[in-house]
Amino acid sequence: MREETIQITTEFIKLDSLLKFSNVTGSGGEAKLVIAEGEVTVNGETCTMRGKKIRPGDVVIIGGQVKLVIK
């Protein structure tokens, strides 16, 4: 599994924006689809809310392939 640390400078970032920002998905539509299919976990729990607020300290895993650690 590939692991990346993502630095954000705001209080939070929405899940779909995070996937685009980290180049895990190429577009917002692709991010929406990946999230809707239940391929994303936030802190160990499946998340299907694309507007979920991701904050520093959260861990997001996409399809069991990419792990994003938010700082």
C-alpha cells in the first residue's frame, strides 16, 4: 500500500476535494464515484459522504491501495 502525508493549511478539507488534491482521482466526478462505491475509509470506517470533513490527524484509505495521512 502506498502511503502519503498530506499537509492542509485550513481547519478541514472535504473528502472529494482531498481525493482530487492528492491526485488519487483525476476529477470530481471520479472522486464522487469512488466514494459512492464504498471504496474509501476514514479512520477505519467506510465513508460514502463526499462532503465529509477531513481534519488533521485523520487517515483516509482508498481502495486498499492508497493511504493518506492528514497533517
